[in-house]
Amino acid sequence: MPIDDDYQGMNTGMAVQNFGYRLRFYLPKPGDPWLSWSLNHAQDLGNMAGSMRLDDVPDIFRIQLQDWIAWAQTRPPKDGNAQK
């Protein structure tokens, strides 16, 4: 993928971001097969958010998120309410 120093905007299809950013992940509920995330441009030029299946979490983040992934893979409480 050609990368230059010019800011070309951002979208969820990008595999590489050529700008400073903050990436956040959000704690899933037990039994949830998805992990939500958001990416914010370092200079507030935009943001995006989405979710990914637990099996699709990139290896580079898997080590830091392994506890949350394990939490999401537990069974939800029988009353249907997740712990807070």
C-alpha cells in the first residue's frame, strides 16, 4: 500500500494510519463475541469506531487484551445482566 506524508483522511478500510492516533478498546460483556474499538486522530481531525470479532483481534493487541477476551468468552449471568 503506497504511503506518503500527506494526510489523506481516514476510513475503517485503512490497514496503516500515517498520522498520530489514539486507539481505544472497550470491555465487552460476558458472552459477547465482539470487541468495540475507537480511533481518534491526534490533532482532532477525525475519529472512527467499530467492532471486531474476538477471533479477529490482531496479535499486536491480543496480549494486552487477553483478560478482556477471556472475560467475553465466559458465559453471561443466568439473569441476562452482566456485572458492572
